[in-house]
Amino acid sequence: MSKEDVKRLKDEVFGYNTFYVTGTSELGEELGVSEGVLVKGNLRADRAEVWKTVQENVERVYEGKYTVFMLEEPPADFFGDDDDGGSGAGASMSGSYDASDPTNTRGPRISFLIVPASKAGPNPRTSAFQYVVAIALFGLTAGSALQLGLVAEVSRLPQATMDWLAAGSQGIDTSLAPGELPPGLDGFDSAAYIAGAVPIAGGIYASAAAHEIGHWIAAATKKIKLSIPYPIPNGQLGTFGSITQIKSLPENRTDLYDVSVAGPIGGFTVASALFFYGLALSAGGGDPNELLPIPNELFQGSLMLGAISEAILGGTADQVKGVAVHPLFIAGWCGLVTQALNCLPVGQIDGGRITQTAFGRRALGATSLGVYLGLSLGVIGSSISLPWALFILICQRTPEFAPKDDVTEVSPERQNFALLLIFVSLMILLPGADFSGLASDPLLP
């Protein structure tokens, strides 16, 4: 930022009756931007009025050249020495502070971040290559969801084929001549077998689609632009969900929170409906020919889902053969696990965004450490913990960028709902007790 622009900033944007400037600092990579100025000082009026006035003045003086952010002031030594005395000048505000009250001028010191408009937000454009990647991922995710359905109904294969598969798993040579079918598949209706996997694949995609639709509806109401979703295939759950980038700057924490939480609400709603409807059909309300046997160990993969399932289906379970369930139960189970994974308070996934906006970046840093520890020990997520941890570290590690107003907190009701969402997700992902003595694990059928 040129010296002339900095001088106009002090003279024409800020003032003694709004925000008394005590120092400015050139920015570096510490705040994730390479250009601009951090302006420090003291509030002299209601925070909401000052914020509105500063935004209007920046637009009037610079005519769209810069974008302004309001954030809590970093520590005094964050950038080193200031060019004009630093943030130590002036009296520090003190006393009780309610950040959800925008008229409060007391509490933590705030700063204003002035960044060139071209560097202030994400790139709003989506390239042709990104569309190609998204289409390819849609196809791969559809294939992984269908593959999960095929594996789930493997018991419907002829007994000769099952014996051949079992022999291969025991190290016995089961190689086939070119063009030779596995034993028992001559005349087997493969089309019907594939069609039987559709309810599971469709249910998994339904909960994933509801998740994305929730994001898009909330984003439309908040006038926030989102990228196309990039679905992530996974053979154990069908999908890990989608990467959906925010392509415009949210005005405040509440806007970012509402967009972030809308996806899990939609996904959990559809996945829960599938789970409980499938559970009802499994308990005797459906066609027995549609049921699929799953091992009892599945119930030990989730503390909450296992307890609910055992309470309803435990009496029908056979210690050797397991329990027969409807395909929609499997789709709902996988959908709920996927939604729970995405609500963990870590990184840039929905749970990380929700935690950051509801409780701040420091809270997200602390919860992220706990989540990584839980995933590394397999306490959270059981057999899916390692691939999920790698996915976050590679694709979703960086916390979400700040909204323009990163000071005014969300309402207490939103904070409480965030805690509830994280609690429910942990109850789904924590393993249940194994009272049967059977080998515990998987989250999956």
C-alpha cells in the first residue's frame, strides 16, 4: 500500500470519534495475504456503527480499490515494530464484553485489515479443468457407491461362487482361464444382482446430494457464491462427501456459519430418514427377500448407531449368521457416518468452519489437535480413521479464511447447536462396547 494511500486512510477513513489509529503495520504471510495494511487503534463509538462507517469511507475514498476486514487485534509482537509507534499507544479497553452485542465498545482490541480488492478473496471463477475434474469425481463416486452396494449383497451370489471366493481369501489358487467365469455364475442373472445394489448406492448419493443442496440454499440466501462440489469417492462408505469451496467473501461469522451448518443439516436429515426407515423394514416391516445379512460386529463400530440398532434388532441377531437388514439401513448407516466425519471440528471441512465461526480460530486450533490425535489412535472413526485423516491433511487442512467482520460472534443459540452437532457426530464415530466377545470394528457392512 503506497504511503499516499496510507495517509488518506488515516485522514479520511478513520477518525477520533470512530476509530482512533495508534499504529499501522505492513502485512506479511502471517495473515494469509501478501499486500495491504493492518490498522490498529481504539474504538470511539459503537462497533457496528464504526464498522459501517469504515466500509463506506473505504469505498468512497478508494472507489473499490481496497477491501476492508474487521478482526481482533493480533498480539503486540505479531508483526514486530510498527511504523508509527505500534499498538501500545492509547488506553486498552477492559471490562466485561459480550461480542454478540454489536453496540459494545469494550472487550478485546480490534484492528482493521485493508487489502487490495484483487487479493482480498478467493478466485470467483471456475476453470474448464475444474469442471472436468468434478465430472470425473462424480463418475468415480457413483462407481464407489455402487461397488459398496455390490459388496453388501455378496450373500446373494450362488453358493459355489461364495465357496470359490472363500478359497481365494484363504490363499488357495483360484485362478481362471481366459474367458472362464467363476464357479456358479453360468446363467446367473447379473443384471438383477446389479439392480439390487442400486438402493444402497442411491441412498448414499441422496444424503450426499441433500448435504450439497443445504449449502446452496443457505448460500443463496446469504448471497455467498460457492464452487461446484467435488465429490470424494470412498470404497468403505461410498463417498467421503464433497469439497465445496466458498468463492466470495462472507460479510460476517453468522453468514459463514449458516452456510456451513446447512449442509450437515440436510445430509443428516436424509441419512437419518433412510436409517430409521431401513431399521423399521429390517425389524419385520418389509419383504424378507430384500434383507441382507450383516455381521453383528457392525454394531460395535458406532456407539450411537450400534446402540439404536441393537435395541431394535438385537433380539433377532444370530451369533453366527449375524442379522438381516434392509439395504436402506446400510445406506443410512453409511450416510450418517459420512455426515459425522464432515462435522468433526478440524480444518476446512464443515465442522472446522462451524467451530471457527462459532468459537474462533483459537478454539479450532485446539479441537483440531484433539481430532488428529483421536484419528491417529483410531479412537474416532475406527477403521476409517486413517484415510479420513489423510484426506483432511492433504485437501482440507487450512482453516477457512476470515469473513469481513471476524469480530462479531454468532448468537448463543448457534453456538449451542454447534456443540450439539459435534457431540452427536462424536457419538456416531466413537466405537461401541463389544459385549458379545466378537472381534470389534468396522464401521461398515
